[in-house]
Amino acid sequence: MTAAENVCYTLINVPMDSEPPSEISLKNDLEKGDVKLKTEALKKVIIMILNGEKLPGLLMTIIRFVLPLQDHTIKKLLLVFWEIVPKTTPDGRLLQEMILVCDAYRKDLQHPNEFIRGSTLRFLCKLKEAELLEPLMPAIRACLEHRHSYVRRNAVLAIYTIYRNFEHLIPDAPELIHDFLVNEKDASCKRNAFMMLIHADQDRALDYLSTCIDQVQTFGDILQLVIVELIYKVCHANPSERARFIRCIYNLLQSSSPAVKYEAAGTLVTLSSAPTAIKAAAQCYIDLIIKESDNNVKLIVLDRLIELKEHPSHERVLQDLVMDILRVLSTPDLEVRKKTLQLALDLVSSRNVEELVIVLKKEVIKTNNVTEHEDTDKYRQLLVRTLHSCSVRFPDMAANVIPVLMEFLSDNNEAAAADVLEFVREAIQRFDNLRPLIVEKMLEVFHAIKSVKIYRGALWILGEYCSTKEDIQSVMTEVRRSLGEIPIVESEIKKEAGELKPEEEVSVGPAQKLVTEMGTYATQSALSSSRPAKKEEDRPPLRGFLLDGDFFVAASLATTLTKIALRYVSLVQEKKKQNSFIAEAMLLMATILHLGKSSLPKKPITDDDVDRISLCLKVLSECSPLMNDIFNKECRQSLSHMLSAKLEEEKLSQKKESEKRNVTVQPDDPISFMQLTAKNEMSSKEDQFQLSLLAAMGNTQRKEAADPLASKLNKVTQLTGFSDPVYAEAYVHVNQYDIVLDVLVVNQTSDTLQNCTLELATLGDLKLVEKPSPLTLAPHDFANIKANVKVASTENGIIFGNIVYDVSGAASDRNCVVLSDIHIDIMDYIQPASCTDAEFRQMWAEFEWENKVMNTNIIDLNEYLQHILKSTNMKCLTPEKALSGYCGFMAANLYARSIFGEDALANVSIEKPIHLGPEAPVTGHIRIRAKSQGMALSLGDKINLSQKKTSL
């Protein structure tokens, strides 16, 4: 058995800067030195033995001069020394000196100090020599009755390992431990004893559990966790036992320990699919989320709830708990709130939608009063979107929601106001009965809108849906009020010259008269009265936008005025009033055109906006029926088409989701009998504890890997050549934020290689966690070295390095073998994700790093897009409908998110050059944008690489 094959329990860090001491000087220190010197000498001896040195001459010295000492540090070091020192002769017989050591162990097991007893018992767990253990058995048994729990719990562990390795030394161990367990009071001792019974004699463990099943709630949490594990394993192996133990799991849901509650809930769900069990487990999960302060715990438990919802039969049970789930919104973390709202929206039904809307309305109002938290605006957006979805799915709710939400059109946060506006636009188009309410509300908040984008949207809605004479008159009133005194240019020049005071500007002119005619708005006559008299701030909103040079809103206003004027003409028969209204609308457009051409605004009006306003003036002057149709019917029809297409797309995605969840069984599908099923086929009946352990260790196989061995071999990287003195290859295992390198090092020479060290360095956002310790390799021997690397962000990382070693007996310098680079694949961190078009556009504008790539030999547009999606793990946001058909070109938006929360956007613009023939490859480009340069470049490299690999 080589040194590399020995099982090692103890790892010791070795400083490499010191010269190894000689055997003579160590012997001298161990014989004649004081306690401090002996401690240091013993440490050096341990390090030298770990490095492969054989020091047989020191064994008797240590037994004579160090073993009798009572110093605790030396006793602890001696335990390490006896663990690693060779205890047998080359032919496998026990060394004679070990009898003396065995006697010293026996004395330590009867030592009055509990620390020495306990640590000696721990050490005995590591011994693999039955001859050494046999004389100690009576002393180990006696330790079970020691007054101190530290000794008793280690005695249980020692008995367990001895029973497992050498059953003949203590054949009655299960019985002994069962009796010990019945009388024991300490939680940690009971846990160890119960753990031993589970593994050594499961029937005895179950007998014990049956006798005390009613007291389980009074046990300590560490014992409760082991009980949950036992019940799961027993019921998993033998389903007929479920009825016996399921009540115990129910009781453990009430445990005071969060860990026990979590495990018990998870076990209950796997053991029973009864509605009462699912409800109890879900209730337990919700309590955990609310009570636990750690956001990571909240997110993990929320994921469990979401998993429960995925099961069709469980969804109905969870629907009754929607209001409880909403209690989680009290958490300030945005990610938790986002998941909670999504879960609540998925579960909402006609039975509880009303209660849901009431809670969400309260939450929206709360966000209005809180401004100090940075995520408040984003949270408000989430709430608005959730209410939007509720109103679309349950139209009866819209009337309750709209008045609350419309207050937020005047919000400083443009994104939240834009979401409200989108919702209002959809509601006013879909629900005819709500139009008067929405128009009324819109007129109320119109003057307070602060964002030009929202202002444009509000103008469009008012222009499109004001259908009565009074509403049209009100819109004109609001526009005049928002524009201030006209003509704008003259009044601004007068103001600059000081002829007109800012206060007078609001109180004179026709705008004031119109306001007082409408009794509702008389109290809000002067916008500047409540504001500081600054030149910038006392301007009405629309006038401010125009003087800042934003004339796009003027083009929008011109369209709105044209629509309402044409509608006014059809409603009012009196010619004088018709002409008066049209003239007023034309005056407003003309004064804006005049302002645009003057030097007053910060930016002059664009030609597009001039054309638009001029066209509106022409339409009003002619009033042709064709133009009336285009302005008042076609616009609304195009919105209707867009909304119906959007709704159809949502329904399609929901249908796909439900199809995924519904397990369909075909008539000719085979029936699987659990008793006849092979273990690897029992996917739904996998041992959850085993699965979670494998997931934590990163040993779970990827689903797409048909042959697990092949997929593992794909990740082996050769680091040196076959003719190098040291051959090395690495298996690169990526487990989320860690990369584990398992490096096989083979000594291909006939010399012993000492201090063989793997030296690694990283490039990119990678960090080496620990430096691998040096090895001694015998001739033609091999060893595995593991190195851990932490990953901090998504970019192509490189690990490089070399192996350095000394040749035993050679006087030359250290030898070095340079290793090949290991490239870390970015695809291990990127996952498909989805976002709205607005979010995509916003991120596209914000992200500064762009990478443009394109070079392929694929000849079909759709095939190329599918290939890119497959090789980059990105998701296509452009709906299938938009990509269907064939027209020679294609544009699509792609999106993905890394496990570190980084966003990656891509825009594919490609075409098929028809003039080059049918076999010509696709041309165009892919633009990749990301927040960090590394992400954009790495994704570009990946696309380039995959394009080159494809050969058709």
C-alpha cells in the first residue's frame, strides 16, 4: 500500500521557507529539551513524516521521553503522531513498541480530565489496527458512563467506528447503544447514539423511535433532524411504514428549530400528496419565510413553494394560501418580493382575486409614503405590473384598481408612471364601461404630470377617447392651461424684457377664463402660486417642455388637437362654435411652430415635427372625411390589433406552460411497477437526501448528457506532454461559483520526486482559494491534487501554471514543467431569462460595452438563429409569430442572465443575399451588449467559436 493510498484524516499547513532539521538534532530536543522545545520538535517530526520521511529511530525516544508527559498540547500532538506513524513492520505485523503505546492510550482513557479522555476517544475512531483496539475495549465501554457529555458522545462515536470496522471486537454494540440511548439525557449524545443505530441496526432505531414518538417535539433540534432523515429513509424504502410515522413528521412541523421545520416540510411533501399534508407543508414554508431574517433562506424556501406549485394537484391547495403568501411582501428585499408577487399571480383565482387586489392596493399606497429605500420605485413598478395582469385576467377588478393607480401618473419615477400609463391604455381600450371614469381621472392628474414621455402618452389617450362635448372642452382647457399665455414667443420676449411679471402671466389670458368656466378646476387656477418664483419653475409644464427643445410632444399635441377638433365638429352642429374650436386648435399649433423657428428654445424644432404639425394644420383647414376616418378610426384600430396580438401571445405561452406541467399518458405507454423498476429509472422516487448531498458536492450529472462517462471525459484537459518527466491532466468540474480542478500527476521517471508542487495562477475574475500542498512521488507513482478556484463574474477565465519538483539525491536546481492553459467556459454560468421589451430597450441604452460579430457558413436564417440560441444559452424575446415566414431577412432580440445576476443582450440582424445564389451563407451581424467588458467579449468569442465549428 503506497503512501498515496493511505487514508488521511489530518491536514497540516507546512511553511516551506525553513530548512528540514536533522534526525540527531530532533532526538536531542526530544530527550533533553523543556516542554516548549519538545512541542516544537514533535511538530517538526510530524511534518517530516507527512512529507514521506521515515524516522524509525525516533519512535522509542518519543515513547520514553515524550509519552509520559502530562502537558495537554503534547498529548494532542501525540495523537496526531500516532495516527500518521507507521505501526507495522514491512511484513504487516504490529511493532513491539506499540504495546507500550497501547498502555498509554488505556491510561488516557481513564484520565480524570474529560478533554484528554474525549480527544483520545476521537483518535481511536481513526485507528485501523484491531490488535491495538482489543485491549482498550473495557475502558471504552466504561467511558459511556462518564459524568461529562463530551466523553460520552465521543465514546459512542468510537464504539460506532470500531463496530463498523471490526464487528468481532464489540458484537453487542447496537444493544449497548440502545440501552445507553434510553437512559441518556444530553441532546448531542442522544443524536450520536441514534445516528449509530440508524446505520448499524435500523430496526432498533425504529423500536426506540416508536417508544418515544410522542416526546419527539421535546428533543433537541440535532436529534430531530436525524429522526426526520430516518423516517424519510424508512418510508422511502418501505412505503407501508408511512402511516406509522407520518404523524411524527406533522408534529415536527411545529418544532422550534427552523432547520427541522424545513426538513420536515420537505419530507412530508415527498411522503404524502394528500391536500392536508401539502397545506401543512406550505404553511410551514410560509412561516419560515416570514420569520427568517436571512434573505438567502427566504429565497430558497420560496423556490420550494414554487416547486410545489408546479405540481398540478398541489396548485389547488396553494390557491387557498395566496393571502398567507402575500404576508411575505413585508420583506424589504426586492428579489423576494418579485418572486412572491409572481407566485401569487400564478395562484390567483376568481375566488381570491378581490382580496389580492385589496392587499396590493394597500402596498401601492404604502410605497407612496416611503421614499428613503432605494428599491421603492422598482417595487412600485412590480406592484403596478401585478395589478395590470390581475385586471386583464379578471376585468371586474379594473374599476377598483384604476383610480388608485392613476395617482402615480404624476410620479417622479418615469418607469413606474410608464407602467401605469400602459395599463390605463389597455384598460380604456378593452373596457368600454370604464372610459368615462378613466378620462375623468386623467383630466384630474393631467396638470401634475412631470415627465414628457408620460405627458405624450396622456395626450394620446385623451385625444383618442374623449367622446363628449364636455370632455373635449376640458381637454382644450387643460392644454391651454399647460401651455400658458399665447402667443408664446411674444409673451416670453416680454417676460425677458421685464414688461410682464411671472405672477401676471398666469392670471391673464384666455386660459384663465376657460379654467373658471369649468367649476371643477377653479381651485387649481394658478400652477405657479404654490411654487418658488424661479424663472424655470413657474412655467406651466407643456411650455417648459417646449422651451427645453422637446418638440416631439408638440407633434403629439398637434395630433391630439386635430382628433378632438374633428370629433367636436361631428358633435356640435353650430357652425360658429365649430369654427371657433378649430381656430383655437390651429392657433395653438401655429404658435408652437413660431416658437420652434425662433431662437428661444434650447434646441430648434426638427423638420419631422414641423411636417407633422403642418399636416395637422392642413387637415383641420380642409376637414375631409378621409382624414377624419384616419385620425379617429384607424389609430384606435391599430392599438386594438397590437393588444389582441399581445394577448394571443400571452395565452400561447400560458398554454405551453400548462402543457409542460400536465403529465399526459399515452394509450401505449408502459406501466412502471415500483418493485420491478431498476434504481436508475426511479427518477421520481430518488432519495432526496442523497440528491441534495450530491447537488451540494456538485456531483449531479447534467440532464442532457446521455452517457455520464462521456460527459466527464469531455472535461479532461491534458496539461503536459506524454514525454515530459511529469505527466499531468486535469478534470475541470464547474459547480456554480466554484471550479474544482482534479489534477492527476504521474511521475514518469525512475527517480523519487520530492516537494512536487502544483503552482497555479489565474487570469480574469478567478481566485485561487488555497495553494496545493507539496507531494513526494515514488518512481512511476501517481497522485491526485485538488485545487479550488472561486469565480466572481462571467467572463472567460484562464488558469495556467507549472509543476516544480526536486529529484532525490540530485544537487541541481529545482526542475519545472510548464502546464498548458485551462480555459473556463462561460456557458457554465449563463442561463436563459426573459424580460419585457421596455426593460430590454432600457438596458440596451444603459449598457456601454458592445461587441459586433458575424462570420458563418450556415445558409438558412432560422437555422442560424436556432444554432446561436443553442450555443449561447440565450432566449429569443422576439415572438415566434414575428419570426415565422420567409422574407430574406430577420431581426431578433436575445437575452440571458448569468448566475451572478449580470445581464447579456444580443440583437441579431441577418439577411440572405439572394443575388449570390441559394448556397450563399447568411450575412449581417450580431450586436452583443453587456454591463461589463468581459461579459460582452466572452459572449462574442463564444459565438465566433461556435460559428466556425459548424460545418455544413
